[in-house]
Amino acid sequence: LAKTTQPISMDSYEGQEVNITCSHNNIATNDYITWYQQFPSQGPRFIIQGYKTKVTNEVASLFIPADRKSSTLSLPRVSLSDTAVYYCLVGGGGGSNYQLIWGAGTKLIIKP
Amino acid sequence: GAGVSQTPSNKVTEKGKYVELRCDPISGHTALYWYRQSLGQGPEFLIYFQGTGAADDSGLPNDRFFAVRPEGSVSTLKIQRTERGDSAVYLCASSLVGRGRNTEAFFGQGTRLTVV
């Protein structure tokens, strides 16, 4: 099971674009990359999932280079409500969603 | 309901007591997962159900922990002889299928268990 490394914390300001990079050097061929967001006293919430290149949805973009050993979650024009912990996970392909090892995540703090 | 429902939201129990934590998944979701989360840490996998059967219970820390899902819907996590180290938030999640891509997991709010 691949392990991920991401910054413990990040600060930014309202209206800025925030990029959180995650390293996953041991990602397997059939692994997907998934990001979750968690607010205090709530369960994690799915943000985005990708396999390679770029994926975009209504809340974020996910950039994955060709070697797939890292990925970057991009949050456009953040607001105070984006303050949360963000988790990068790899796995799910071929196996099951539950085979995801959760690290401590990145605590993102957005300032006014 | 619209989302995953967990009850109770908070549970305080004395060391040595038995507790049951309930999870009501999203209707139609065949996969159900239990996680445990300690303060400042990510969720830690406990057990995964596909339908009524436990497809993987390798994350259960010891034989004091047990979970059931008798009808393939509601699940109950049972903890016997609770210890102070069991104090954590217990999260339940469900998804449409358990394997492959697009297995987005929907989480409940969790049950905060405190063993005193």
C-alpha cells in the first residue's frame, strides 16, 4: 500500500489560489489518487480523484505528472470556509476503497 | 436519509463497560467502512463490509472489537471491556461499490467515544 507525504500545514489568504502537493513515490500502476477535505467535528468529504494528467471539477483541480509520483491539489480563489484538513490518498484501483492509508493530512488555514 | 447517519454523536462510558456504535449508511450503498480517528491524525481503517459480510476486518485492533451488518444496511460496531485508549472518534463511511475507481466514500459525522 502506497504511503503519501504532504506538508503538515499551510497558510494562505482569501482570494488566492492554493496548491497542496503530495508525494507518493511507491504508487502502484493501478492506484488512483484521491483527496478528501475534513472540517472539525465532521467526517471527511471527497474532493477529487484522478489517475493521470489533470482532472477538474467544480471545486478543485488535480494535477498529476507523467511519473505519478506526486500530485497537486489546486484550490482556486480560496475563502475562509476552505480552512480544513486536506488528505491525499492513493489506492483504490484493483483493490478496494478501504485500502487507503490516511496520513495526518495538511492543515490549511485561510486568513482574511 | 440523505447521508450517512451515526448514533450516538457522543458517548461517554466507564472503563470496562460495553458500548455499541450504530451506522446507517446511504440507501443502496453495498460497501460500508468503519474507521477510528484520534486527535490530529487521519482516519485509521478498522473493518470493511461488502453487503452483509466482513470482507476485511484486519484493522480491528483486538478481539474486544467486533462489527456486524446483518441485513446489509445498518452496521453496529461493538466494543467490549472498553479501555481509555479506545477513546477516539469512530467514523463510518459507505460507498456504492468497494472496488475500483469512483468508489467515493461518504462519511458520517462520527461518534466521539470517551472512556473515563
